[in-house]
Amino acid sequence: MTLPPSQIPSKAQILEWVAEHPDANSKRDIAKAFGIKGAERIELKRLLKELEAEGLLERRRRHYLDAEKLPPVTVLELLAPDGSGDLFARPLEYQGDGPMPRILFSPRKADPALGRGDRFLANLIPVMGEDYQYQARLIRRIAANPNRITGIFRADSEGGRILPIDKGQDKEWRIRADATLGAENGELVQAEQVGPRARMGLPMARIIERLGDPSAPRAVSLIAIHQHGIPDRFPDKAISEAEAAQPAPSKGRDDLRALPLVTIDPSDARDHDDAVAAFVEDDGGATIWVAIADVAHYVRTGSALDREAWTRGNSTYFPDRVVPMLPEALSADLCSLHEGVDRPVIAVEMRLDAQGNKTGHKFHRAMMNSRASLAYEQAQAGADGTPDAQTEPLMDDVIRPLWHAYGLLKGARERRQPLDLDLPERRIELTPEGRVKAVAFRDRLDAHRLIEEFMVLANVAAAEELARRQRPLLFRVHEEPSLDKMDALREVAQASGFTLARGQVLHTSQLNRLLAQAQGTDFDELINISTLRSMTQAYYHPENFGHFGLSLKSYAHFTSPIRRYADLIVHRALISAHGWGKDGLGHDETDRLPETAIHISETERRSMAAERDTTDRYLAAFLSERVGTEMTGRISGIQKFGAFIKLDETGADGLLPIRAIGNEYFHFDPDARTLIGSETGLELGIGQRVTVRLAEAIPMTGGLTLDLLELEGRTLPRGPTKGKRVRSPGQTAVKARLAKVKRATKRRRKR
């Protein structure tokens, strides 16, 4: 390919040359190929910089006729290692209509180290007979990832703009006419920045994926799925493995089918991964059985199912859908403990004395048959003396023994003093079309607490069993909160009229005394939420650092292998420890435990963020029809730009910006976490009751903006209007307080 001496090549022509000459594509090679000399090299350099920032993505579709196939040289983005440690990559310019091909990256010893999200130019070699279609060899690493954005596309004559849907991000992005990917006006899209960062003007981007109509029913969770990068399509090989799975044989398993095991779940649950039973002992103690679906039998190490489960890390739950860790053929069928069906399990038998202390346990790889699938409300009604037709025959063998054992565990729990948070769980009810019908709070029943206590005890038994046998596993770790967070919680408590004692060593019992003080008061939910926020994030780790919140020395996740990869690891460790089969924890998997721990801790946080964002957007959609309505709430947070208000009716969080408080300057005191009016001395602090007006609700971002009407039942002093100065009798005290705040702020800055 040659051009007249004075003609600068297009980006597509440059990329075509790179594809055809992977071993001779330096700037000098390109300049020589196109006859570029002298000052024209400056323009070439600019083009090459733009291509580097753009990820070399502009030329694919116009040079290859078969859109289902990838070109021999293409740009890839490296994915996280799968459960077997293999590295896969995704093509950034795939134009086909079918599933995106899988590409195995095979690095050579001389290649530079690449990490998740890195982009690189690669040679692709087609592969037959594997669960991937191509093998990739590195040609050249590309510049760092460009910024990505999800938003609404607004078309115009020059291309268009993207309006971000992320809260706190109000800058629009420009899209050139040749970078819209055919997106229509008002469509939800995902884009990435192109070119160097602009100091002035709007940043430039190009659309990389069209996500459809943002106002369509059930689009809210799809936004979160794409925004947080949650995998929601299973590879064909994983689906094939799941659909080919057969019921497990009973040979070699203990037979627990005569035990009165039942599942107790939400009424709308589709999968049942745990079953429970209990027996009352003559000494007043009890024997508890917890049986968990034997997922390890179906999901073998190194299989396509295992690689995808590792990648996902956990299931993600939205009001309108679930993004499962395992395909439905397993999660809702073969691994689900349905009523009246034989199912393979790993079960633990635990003995309690009359005080509720666990005196022993024994694990079994077994076969069970669920006596009944009960809803929480059904089980609770039976325990309360009003059984229905399903629970009436179960009262003597199932319900009463379960509640006897729960009574023993409650006594042990009170002595152990785990953190006793009681936060109402919001339930967003949707219409069949996916619109928000109502926002309610789920009732907290003893049936919920019973299952929680049984599961905690089983998780403790699993951790103790593997530690005793000196077997590797992943612990669930929860470290105690920092001193700074405790100081912040103490300030919230004092502002609400309560006390949190100081001590050399923090114990959960101290926090429980604070929660007890607030119970039944107007500050109940605020103190619970503030206490939760003061806690550190729990995570997974191969070493045991204890669980502060549960006040336990040793804890592991064992009870939900359908929806958490950590539990599958523990199941495999138990299989290896007991010699139950060849599907246990292997040496390679053991070596990767530190990496797995980091990965699944990250996927858990990713799911939590996606679930939270979705809830915020649904709440904003629900409240968008009530803009202008007065509501009550409580100040839950203070920042220099305003206050956060938790609304009573829905539990939604809204922002009260400084401009909506009054016509005066407000000083932020970060120590006391207050805002103080410079003229009136009006003081806003955490825990105060407010009446607000809903000024704005934006479903696309989940943002709520409020206007302040009353503080602690009193109409606000508005402060001075522009050009006027108001003197008040307390002005001297206000000035003294503000001077103190300013001095403290200066001292902090010097530190």
C-alpha cells in the first residue's frame, strides 16, 4: 500500500498496515511505508497518539466481510483468570450477531506481565475442539484503559452527546458522527474516552455498546449489570455441561432420607440449598442437622462450569431478576433441595447441651429427601400455634423440635454477644410490567433468626473441622473497626442522646448496649445504620483473623454453594479431608487460594454495589411521581456540601444541598459533623428530625434532591437576604463558635 508523497494516511489505513505487518509497525516503519517525511511526521505522530488512546479500534468492520470471524490481528482486553488460572480475553471490535467468541491468551516467557483490564494487540490462531475458539499471542501492549461511561445518548448534527447516569457525574461527553455505533436518540449506551484528556470543553468518547431503551420495563437492573461489569451470559460449554448433568447416585453416601429435613425460605424462592432438622434430647439439649446441596459433585474443578462460577464469584440479586453463579439447570433443579426428591448433600450433625453450647459435630456426604418446602411465614405461623394444612402434620417431628433448638441457640447467642443489628430489609414490589408498585419493609420473624443461627453454627463447624484437620480453606474474616470509625459513631450516639463507652479493647457487647439504648426510640434505625457503617468490610482469606461482628474465633462460609464460590471451596476441602471422592480440593486450587480470596471478595463488593444502585434507581422511579410532596426523615450524614436525609416512609436517602437550607453561609465542622449558619447560628447535625420537600427525583441516576422546610419541628430562620445583614441577640455566641471551628480546621490542615 502506497500513497502520494504529500498524502497523510487515514487511521484505518494505518491500522490495516499494522494488521498486515505485525513485526514492522514502529512509527519509522509506518512513515516509510506511506512516504511521510519532514513536517508531515508531526501529523502522523498525532494520529498514532489518538489511535493508542482509542485502543486501535477504528478499522475492523470495514476490512473483514465475515463479521462472525475475528481478523488474524486484533485488539483484546484481558479478563480475570478463571477458576483454573487460565487467562481469557475479549475482542473489543466484535461485530457478529452470535455469542462473542472465547479467546485463550497464551503468554510466552519473554512477554511483559499483563493484568485484568489490560489491552493488547494480538495474533489470533483459530482452534477447533475446545471450549474456546481462538488462541492469542501478544504482539504489543496498548496504553492504559480509557475511562468508561454509561449514559443516555442524545443525537445531534455533529454526532451527539452522552448524559451520564452515575450519581455525582454531571459532565456530558461528546460523540463524533463516526463513533455513534448507530445508536438512536434516547438510547442507553456504554462509551469510552478517546483522544487525550481535554483541559477545556467536553471530553470526547465513542460508543462501544448499545444497551437499549432505558425506560423499558426491567431496564434498571440491566443498567447495573452493564455498569458494574457483571457477567450475565453463560458460555455455551458451561450450559452444555449443566444440561448434561445427571442426578447423583446414592452409592457411597450416607442415607439421611428418613430424617425430617425441611427447607425454610422466602415464599418466592426458586432454589433451596439448605435443609434443617432437629431432635430434642433427654438432657434438655438438642441435635441439629443442617444439610447443604452437594454442588461440588456437579461442578468439578477445571470444568467450564467451574471457570464461570469462579469468574462470577457469587450470584447477584435484583428486585426483578437474579444473575446466578450457576446455570438454572443446576441452581434451580439438580442442586436445589426440592420437596419429595432425592438430592445429594453434605450435611453436618451438631450436638447441643442444655445451655445451647455445641459439644460436638460430624460431617456426612449423604442423600436426603426434603419432607417439605416451607415459607418463613408458614413455619412461623406453625410455631405460633396456627399451622396450616402443610405444617399441621409437621408440628411434632419438625416445627417444635426446631424451635426448641433455636431457644437453646438464643441463650448461647446472648452469652456470646454478637453484634445485634436489626435493620429492616426493604422490599421493592414490581408490577408484571416491571414498574414499581410499592416499597415495603420485610418483617423480621423468629423463623428468619432460626435459620440464621443454624447456618452460623454450621459455618463454625466447617471452619473448626478443617482447621482441626489442618486442611486449607477460605475463612470469612471480619476485623474490628478502626478507632476513627468508632469516634465517628460515638459522635452520632452523643448527638442522638446516647453514650458509647470508651475502652482499651472494643467488644461487640459495648456496641450492643448502644443499640439497646436506641431500641424503640426515633433514633433506632439511625443508630443501627451508623453502627453498620462503622464496621469494616468482611472478606475472604486463607488465614484466620476471626470474625468480630459474630464474635467468633473461627468462621467459614459453608451453607450456600449454589450462590457463593467460597462455600464451594469449603465443600471441596471437606471432601478432601474426609476422603469422600476425587472431586475435592486439589493442589493447584490450593495454591491459588490467595488469588481466589481476593477475586471473590471483589465480586462480592461488585454485586453489593450493583444491588444498591438498582435499589436507589427503583426508589427514585417510585418517588418521581411525588415531586413537590412533603416528607419526614432524619439527618443521617453531614458533608460540607449539604446533608443526607433518610426518609421515613421508604428508607430512601436524599441529598439536602447547602443552597436548599437557607440564605446564609454554612460552616462545616468535621469533628462534630455539623453545619452552622454564619448569621443565624442554625445548626444541622446527625440524628435531627426534618420535614423536607422532594425537589427532584432522577430514576436514571437514583438521585433524590430535597428542600428543607422544618428542623426539629421548627420552621427555619432563612438568614439574611442579599444585600441585607441581620443582627440577632445570639450573634456573639455564633461568632465564637465559628471561630472555634475555623481554628480546629486550621490545626487539621497543618497536620
